[in-house]
Amino acid sequence: MTSIPLNQVLILAAMLFTVGLVGLLVRRNVFFMLMSIEVMLNSAGLAFVVAGARWGQPDGQVMFLFIITMAAAEVSIGLALILRLYQQFKTLDVDAASELQG
Amino acid sequence: MTFQDLMPLLPLLVLSATIVTVMLVTAFKRNHRLIFSLTLLGLVLSIVALPFASHGLPRSVTPLLVVDQFAIFYMGLVLATSFVVVLLSFNYLEKVEGNKEEYYLLTLLATLGAVVLVISNHFISFFLGLETLSISLYALIAYTRFERHRVEAAIKYLVLAAAASSFLLFGMSLAYLVFGTMQFDQMASLGGLSTVDLGLLTIGLAMLMVGIGFKLALVPFHMWAPDVYQGAPAPVTAFVATVSKGGIFALLIRLFANIPLTVGSNLWNVFALIAILSMVGGNVLAVIQTNVKRILAYSSIAHFGYLLVAFLAVNSLSTSSMTFYLVAYIITSLIAFGVIAVLSDPKKEFEELDDYRGLFRQHRGAAIFMVVALLSLTGLPPTGGLVGKIFLASAGVQSSLWLLLAALAIGSVIGLFYYLRVAITIFRSPEGETPPWSAPPISRFANATLFVLSIGLVVLGIIPNPLMQLIQSMVAHLGG
């Protein structure tokens, strides 16, 4: 079995991270912002798996499981908040919900 | 895992047991007073458990956690702070319509997260502690969710905190890639790294700093702080300002006790830039605010900039002076936000500067407590804030960080202006005959708490030595 070179996977992870970050900055719909964050979190998870593979340790994959778990917890609270946001502002656009300023 | 391993974790176990108890009791019987008492009892018991945990230290419990004197001190700080926040929340919660009990559950969970952060020695425990803390905070910020601004503040915090967490995780993964270990105390071997590895490590640590800088609300990662401070219920703001930031700062100290940070290195320069921006930016932005919670948010940005001065000094005074300052800052914040919390109710927060006109006439006690807190934030005698700032500055002087010290001085002078503006407003008479809003009576309970805190802060300012000696005996050995 040929192994995939380390740097290629790292580049992929970095690209995914960038895609997520750009999505987060560009999209104004709060759903898409949450999805972009998922992409960023998973790219970090991918980087952990690569790092674990480099040292032949399971730690990277363990960390990946923790990341998935935490992302699920975060999304569940996020979705509850989005429901409240929609009831209050009748929109999912985060720019509309921007009364705190000063 | 033996019985000897469990003893150092006793405070953590007691706290977790309290969480389960509170959850189960809430499921069977909703009684605000009962849950409140249980929460306080649990926190007191975990503080009482600290001496039992401090035999035969330092001790690693699994590779994930390490309990040493430093950890015991910071655990005590986090637990005691959380205790005071809960005490000051009761009256506010009484006025909340709907369920009150989950507030205590979430506060305890967030405290657990902070405690795990304080004793973590591994990226996994760091991450788990941080997320336990953050996810509880998302829910706490939106706690009285039918009021305006709560949901907005919570969503802002959630989106930005989650993005910061991904930066943090990516940074961790790069550090792991280079070091081959996620344990802090095995990361010290910087020598013998190839150029590529060194580059990856620099990127990794920079991304780690984005995450930590966000949690501590350092410029330029501070955008969330004013909005969240303003939008969250007052007791939750107190929690964010004290327990959450204190826990993360303890972790920062521990992490960089293992990863050497030499004066003048690239990473050090970035930290120095962040510190200067925070000190100057935080104070300048605070001047234009008219909302006291926002003023305190910007002020906390500046104060964590001050803390970084000692952090960057990297000498024998650093850890003890930072710890002293953090203690003084936490007491000060508890008083300031405590006063706001006892005067607020969920529908109308006591936060606009105009509300404070005539406070001295209506609530002599609360006004004096607030002024003591403001004096300490400014760094005027006779308060702990002044002594703390002197300690920070002396750490900076020992390493000749003149630029940072100049920023500290400039920041303090700007601070003088807006803190005193609030203080003066408190003593001014209200416009017209009737005050703009009738402040609610403050319970004797809350008054006593604030009184004790204020006395403590003044005592700290007059005789700082006992605390300083305690700190030196407990935190000095870290990383040594």
C-alpha cells in the first residue's frame, strides 16, 4: 500500500480551512456560517489525523472523535439559537440582527 | 488509575457530583432556593476538598491532567469566583420569568470546564475544558432568551468562538505534527527541529494564539467582547469576565511555561504587538462608550493587555505578579458587575451611564462599592489594582521592556479619564426631580457579599504581602 505524502494532506487541510474561513466571512446567512465553521473544524480534524499518522499514534484520531462530538454539541445549541433568532427577527440574515453597537 | 490518583482530583469529582445532583433534583422538583443552596454547597465542598487534594504534589493523573500547587491555587480562585457569581445571581434570577434552575446547572458546568483548563497538561484536556466552558456559556448568554439582544449576543459569541476554536485546533494539530506529543511538559525540545518543522510550528503557535487571544478578548480579536458583555444578563457577564478569562489565562501561563518564549523571537514580537494594541486600543475605544457594560468590556481588553506585559517579561517575577494582578482584577470585576447585577432586572439592565446619575443618593452602599471598583480599575490607591499594576510594571522593568511599559502608562492615563467619568456620574444629582429610574432594593445578602469583596480589595491594596507570599509559595515552581 502506498502511503499518501504528508505535505499533500496538509495542503488539503489548509485549503479546506481557507474555504471554511472565506465562507464564514462572506456568507451572511447564519446557517451557512455554521456550515462553514463545520468545514473549518473538520479540516483541523483532518490535520490531526495526518499528524497522528506521521508519528504512528492513535492520538490524532482520538482527537478527531472529540472534535466531531464537540461540533455536534455546538450545532445543537446553534440551531436552538437560530430558531430564537428567526422568531425574533423573522430573518436568518445576521446583519439584520445587529442592534448591539457603539 | 489508583486511589492515590483520585485524591488530587477530589475537587473536580465533588464538582461533577454536584452537577449530577443539581440536574437530578431539578428533574424531580423545581425549587429555586433549593437548587441555589445545593449549588453553593457543592462549590463550598469542592473548595474544602482542595487541602485534601494537595498531598504529594505535583502529581500527573493520566497524561491528560496534572495537579500541582499552581493548579490548586487557580482551582481555588476559579471555584471561589464562581461561588461569588452564584451568590450575586440569586436576586437577578428571582426576577426571571420561566425556568431558573438550569442557570445554576450551566454555571456549574462552565466552572467545571474552567477547572479542567486549569489542571490540563494535554491538548485533549485543554480542548475539552475549553469547549465545556464555551458551550455552557453560549446557553448562559442567551439565558433570558425572550429579552432583546440576548440571542444576538449569543449567536455572535457562538459563531466567533467556534471559529476561534477551529483556529486553536488547527494550531494544536500543527504543534502535534512537529512535536509528536500533545503533552505540554514534553514539548520543550525545540532544538534539532528542521526548518520546515520550525515554520510549521510558528504557524501552529500563531493559530493557537488566535484562539487564546479571542477567548481573552485581546485586540484584534476583541470584536465580540463589548457586544457580549452588553447583551448577556449581568451575572453572566460577571462570569465571562472572571471565571472564563481567569481559567484560560492560567492555561496560557502553563502552556508557555513549557514552550520557551524568548524575548525578541518572532512569536514574542507578535505577542508584544497584541499587548500594545490591547492596552492602547482597549482604553481609547472605552472613552467613546456611554454604556457601562461596554466600558467595562473595553476596560477588560486593556487589563489583559497589561497582564501580557508581565507575561512577556519571562522572568522570575512574571508568574507571581500576573497571578496577583489576576486576583485583584477578578475581585474588582466581581464588585463592578455585582453592583450592576443587583441593580438590574432581566427586562431592564442597569447599564446606561445616565442610569448612574444620582446612584449615590439612592444606594449609598452600591455607589461606594462601585467607586472602589473603579478606583481599582484605574489603579489608584488604596486598592489592589494599584499594587497589582506595580507588580506587573516591576516584572516589565526587570526585563527592560520600555515600549510595553510606555503603552501601559499611556493606557492607564486614558483609563483615568473614563473610569472617573463613571465615578463622577454616580455622585451627580439626577436631572429633574425624579430619578430616571427607581432602583430596586438590594438584598442584605448581596450587600454583605459586595461589602466583603470591597474590604478585601482595599486590604489587598494596603497590605498585599500575605497574598503575595502565598502566591510565591504556590505558583513559583511552575515549569521549573
